[in-house]
Amino acid sequence: MKSLFGLLFGSTIIFLIVFVILSPLFTIWAWNVLFGNLLTIPYSFETYFAVLVLSSFFGSSKVSSKNDS
């Protein structure tokens, strides 16, 4: 049972690392598919890191509201 937990934990960590690495490329791809020739973004290290920085600023916003009643 302990090895099954280790296997699931390890595969989850690997999946998250791969997802973080590939998500800016998926964002650039989606932008190019949606806007086509109008706003084409080239695949380069510069655009990769730009999407990474922008997603860190705008990707995780939390909104909470309080009810005073």
C-alpha cells in the first residue's frame, strides 16, 4: 500500500511539472488558433517566458465576498 501511494504521489508531481512547462506553449498555440493571421505569436523563448510571467500575474486571482447578514 505504501508503494502505491508513492507511485501516485510521484506520478502526480511529474504530471504537474510537465503541465507547468507545457502550459505557456498551449496558451500560445490557442492564441494562434483563435486569432490566426491577425495576431500570430511566434514560438520562442521570449514569448514562452512572457506568457509564463503574464499567467503568473493574471492566472490566479481569488475573489471573496462577505455577507453581513
